[in-house]
Amino acid sequence: MIVLGFHPGNHDAAAALFDGYRLLAAVSLERLTRRKSDGRGIPHEAIDECLAITGARRSDIDAVAVTRTRLPWRYYTHFRGGRWIEGKVRQILGKEKHKDLFLELRRAGKTDAAEIVNARHFLSDHGFRPDARLHFANHHFAHALPALFFTDWDEALVYTADGGGDHLHYSFHALRDGKFDTVYGDDSSLLGDIPVDSLGLAYGYATQALGYRLNRHEGKLTGLAAYGEPAVFKAMAAHFRVDDDGRIHSDFESFAHMRRFICELAEANKPADMAASVQELLETFVAASVDRLLDRFPAVNLGLSGGVFANVRLNRLLVETRGFQDAFVFPAMGDDGLAVGAALSCLLGSDGLPAWLKNRYRLDDVYLGRRYDGDIDAALRAIPGVSCLGGAPVPETALRLSRGDVGAIYTGRMEFGPRALGARSILANPADRGINDTLNKRLERTEFMPFAPVVTEDDADTIFNLPAASRYTSRFMTITCAVHVDWRERIPAVVHVDGTARPQLISRNVNPLYFDILTEFKAATGLPILVNTSFNVHEEPIVNRPAECARALIDHRVDFVVTEKGVYTCDGDGGKSGGQPSLSD
């Protein structure tokens, strides 16, 4: 069965394609439109990209799985009379009115979208077979399922948290004795009161109050928190509590009230102290919630997803201090990952839990975008002033990195999720204490945390105190760990203020070029790690197409680009002085 999943939310829209239980492709809309965190209705560009990657057509899709979103009036079957006529008129005039599916379910007193949505019309209008299955997924369940599916666990606690989806902010699930029970966050919550309990939104409001963008720059606060003291943690914590069932509650009357309170605190305190306070708030109450759940549902494995778990400090706290044997943070933990989760929800509903659990597997990588290895070299060679250096790419790259150059690696299929993992990454020497300022200036970034290190699985224990429970999820750079004291001064570019780092563990079978460059760099310098940061300028998505890579080289964001076939440098202005070069791919 070919299953297409997509998330058409207000931000981080994405699509994913499965053949049975094998994930073949997954792409975030932003990588195609070049609009950061893009989400503007159905992500047709991402859908078409997944189809093009796999060679499938919309008519090949057997099931379409989507998160509950805003739909045009004409798809709702419970609209009658004047409302239906108004919807048709707006459709004809091109000003069609959309209604939130979640709110319409509440209005109709339903929990099953199939009861109020005309699936046949929806599918036909978007080019799918009218007899295909249309499945609407619970937001938090779609977060939870990938955090379990890509494991081999027999029992686990799966916890999701974010700024909100289907008007809930958490879900808790327990895998035990062949059953996967939702403890909190299922569709029965649709018809209840909307809780004002989101720590994810509290963190987002603090991000906004400090001058950054909600749903985009929360990671800046995570870095800034290391430089401050939690001066107003107690004032914030007084408004939250955790009950015996693990539910987080607040006494705020509304989210507007919560936001005003946080803004007032931010105005009266130093930014670093505010960041430290909201970080401690998040850690304290999520950890307390997990503890209550473990009392009820003991587990040795922990699955995490939802935007809150982009917070790598929180992830480390939960994994290292609660005695877990294994942990997994789904690499696309934000709303882009819902495309994968929606498809998995459809498969679960179609096949049942025993078959679904039997088909699980561990991820080796998330290289799920398009491969441009046949185009990138031609695109670079075509630009005036760009030179392809002689010799093999690996030793040339290692040499240049060892002497302080900044390079970008462009190889294979693009990564899915927010982290650059060696397909579209910038590489640098971790021994250079000033590389952070240099790179941030060149990339127009304002970051507080050092860059992340990449290390081979064999060398990881030499440098990091990485618990066994953190190794799997560290393949995807989703958790921090302590750096051994004797290494901290040798690799200052990747060590946080608190002596931790956020490593990516790699093996050669996953990305040979990436692995071989790291191995050659170690042979040349004695350092078994490299700086890995995302290949993008501030406020732009990570590079996808060859044209975007070429532009970064022309603009001297990096000193060179390495591909499977060569190392490229740009000595001039890429021909800009004589007319803009063509960067189409």
C-alpha cells in the first residue's frame, strides 16, 4: 500500500511517502519554497517532490493521511442551506472560506472527521483517486508514533509536548504487553475544555518577549540560558503544578494572561536570566510529569517527540537522570514530522497494532530528500571564477579544514528535519576557538551555543561521556552529553559553557564521504571530530538544490564546497560583476 502523509499547518508543513512500512521520502515545504518554517495550506510542492523522488504519481496513492487542518467550506458535509450556498459563491469568486476542522468537530460534537468531511471530493480535487482512503490523524498521536515506530522496544513510555495541536499540548502513551495505550491526549479530549497548560507556549512567549520569533528561535533561548541565572523561576513556577497522573496544569485564565505575565517578567530582568528561568521551568515540570508517569507505567525506554523536544538540554536531563536503557527523539520532532506520523497512524488503523509493531525498524539515517549528485558538479563548474581543485576530494578537504578553512559538504539526499547531518553541512576545525564568531559573521547568525561536533561511533567514548541510552538518538544530534574534561580545551568550538556538547555519531555505511573526511582529518590533526553546522544563512532554510549551494560559495559564506567528485573554490565574485550568473538547476 502506498501511503502519502502530509501536514498542512500554519508552520513547518511537510510531506512523506511510504511504500508499506518503508519510509521512502520526506521533505519539508520550506526547503522547496525557501521560506523559513513555511506552512500555507496543503504543501503541494512537498507532495510533488516526494512523488518525484520515488517515481510515483498521485494516482498511485492508496491512502492519504493528513493532520486535522483548515478546509474549505465545500468539503464539510454538515453545512447546509445558506452556509452551503455562501461556500459555493465564495468558491466561484475565488474567495473561498476555510474552517478549522478541529473546531468543526467540536461544533458538531464528533471525534471522527470522516463524519463531517466529504473524502471523495477532497481526494478528487487534489488529484488523488476518489476511491483512495482519506485518514485524518490526531496531532499528538502523529507526533508519538514515529518515536515508537523507529525502535525495537517491547515496552516504553512515549511522551509528546509542543506549543499546541488539536488544541492540546501533551500526550502520554505506554507500550506494555503488546498494547499501546494512550494515557492522555486521545480524541476524547476533543470535546473537553481547552487547557491553558502549555510549557511549550510559555517558552515561546519568553522567546518572543526577548525579541525573537515564536516557533522559530526557541533554540536561541536554550543557548542563552547557560549564561544566566534562573532569577524568576520561582515566580513562574508558582503558576504551574503536576498532578498524580502526570498532567501539567497552570492557574492562568488564558494564554493571553500567560503571555502578559511572561512579557512583564522579561521586561524587568536580564535576557540571560529570563532564558535560564524559562529553561528551568521547562525542565522542572516536564521531568516531574515524566516521574509521575513512570510511577504508574514503569518503563526502561523513552520515546520523545513534539517541538518541545528540540530542546536538547531537556532531553539529556530526562534520559540521564531517570535510568532509561534506551531513548529516541524522532529527528523531525517538530510539526514537519507530523507528515510521517500521519502516515503511520493510517497504517496502524488499517493493519492493526500487532502488524504495525512487527514492521518497526531502527533508522540508519534521515536522508529522505532529493539526490542531486548528478547535478551539483555541473552547476558549480558552470560559474565563472569557480575552480575544481585537482586531487581526491577527501585528503584535499581534510587538509583545508586542518589549516582553518571553512567548507561545506554537499552529498547524497538532503536530510529531513531541522538538523544538518552531513548531507548539507558546513564543516570546520573544532580546535579554533574563534571559529564560532567567524562563522556566525559569515552566515549572519546570532547564536549563543557553540556548534555541534560530528564523531565516529568508535571514537565517541574517547571524547564524550555518552550513556548507552543516548547513543541511538545521538545519530541525529538530538541530545547533549558531557565532554571529558581533558578534551574540553582541545575542541573549544563545540563545547558548551556547561561542559557539554551535542554530538552526531556516524558510521561509514551511512555517509561514506562524510565519514572518510572525518577519518582523514583525524589522521592529519589527531582530532577525531569536526564542527558540523547547518549549511544555510540566518533565516534561510538549509540548502537543498545545487543553485543554493552555488550561491553560498559565490557569496563566500564558505571557502570551499566538497562533493563526491571534487573540491570547489571561488576566487572571484562568481561573475556578478559582469552580470548575474545562471544558478538554475
